[in-house]
Amino acid sequence: MAGHSKWANIQHRKGRQDEKRGKIWTRVIREITVAARQGGGDPAMNPRLRLAIEKAKAANMPADRIKYNVDKASGTLEGLTLEEIRYEGYGIGGAAVIVDTMTDNRVRTVAEVRHAFSKYGGNLGTEGSVSFQFKHCGQLVFAPGTSEDKVMEVALEAGAEDVITDDEGAIEVITSPVDFEAVKNALEAAGLQPELAEVTMRAENTIALAGEDAARMQKLLDIIEDLDDVQAVFHNAEISE
């Protein structure tokens, strides 16, 4: 199945994430904390914790630091109580934005998120105002030049829902959240290493932004992503450099 060009946007997003790598440990620790509290401290029995630990290892977090945070979250050690809260709103040009947070103080968090939206040209919406424009799914993206036939054969055999090739030749594999890990493992076992692999909120349709609008949208996203309680930001804007 063919699709529009998403490769440039994905590379752009990865570059922004690399610039902010200092915050990654904080976010991964929060994810480990919530995953372990909800599903227990045994990664073999807790898929969400397994994925969080993979993220921690990818961010070069030492094994003893990972173990400490798993133990802390699963009750072996005392720690803060965190809750997950999702906010929805609109950015520049009506672009849809979802903000996932983990916080020990929801009053502080909503105030900071609302302020960021209002100050930088967006609007914080109500629950459900934009989430219908996104699909909760597993997403694996392979660089242009990867064998489309091989990706499709392995992915669909492992339970993927769809394989999409964009205009630049990048290949996107879509899975259900439940099947994400099995599909990822099958692809990697076949020697197919994704550039991006995550369970995400994938925009069903996108809004193209360029020039001043693109710059304003990127500024809004940067400000939101830099908030201490923010874990992830999803949007449907295609931002041109």
C-alpha cells in the first residue's frame, strides 16, 4: 500500500529527540515506574515494562539504574505516586496535538500545559476533542532502500495490520499495540532493523505547514515537550523546514 512522504518528518522528529537526549532518562524512569506499578516488576510477565527497559537500554542507562527504578516502582523501595494524564488541543493551522504526561501534581501539570498552548498560538481542548483523529498502534519505520517485499512478508506473517511505502521509499509497518512486540522481534530476527519502533498515536490524516506557520508550530511543540511532566507529544502536522 502506498502513502505520502513521512520520511522527512520522521527524521526531523528523531533529530529533535536527539537534541533533547538529556530528558530521555527522566521520561524512561517515569515509564518504568508506571509500568512496574501497574503490571509488576517482572519484565517477562509485563510487556509494557519490557518496552520501557528496552528504551532505557537504548538510552544507555546502566543496568543497576534500571533495576533500582524497577525495584522502587514495584514496592521494594518507596517513591512518589505518579498518574498518567492525557491532554488534547489544537496547534497552528488547526493541527491536532495530544500531550501525554506523568505527574504527581495534576494541578501544576494542567496549568503548565494550558499556559504553553495559549502563549504559543494553540488552544487546549477537552477530552476526546482530537484523539479521534489518531490511531493507537505499533509503528515500525524502515529507511528507504530496505526490501519492501521482505518487510511485507515477515511483517504480515508475524501479525502486522498494514505495510505502507511512502513517496521516498520509506516503509512503515502498522500493528496493533498487542502485536507490536511480536512483529518487531520477527523483523529483527530476519535482519530488518527499524529506524523507529514504538507504540504510538498515529495521525490518520496530516496538515501541511510551511514557512512562519511551520516555525510557530515547531516552537509550540518544543515548549510543550520541554515541560517536566510531559512524556510524549503526538500531532498531525507535517512541518516543512
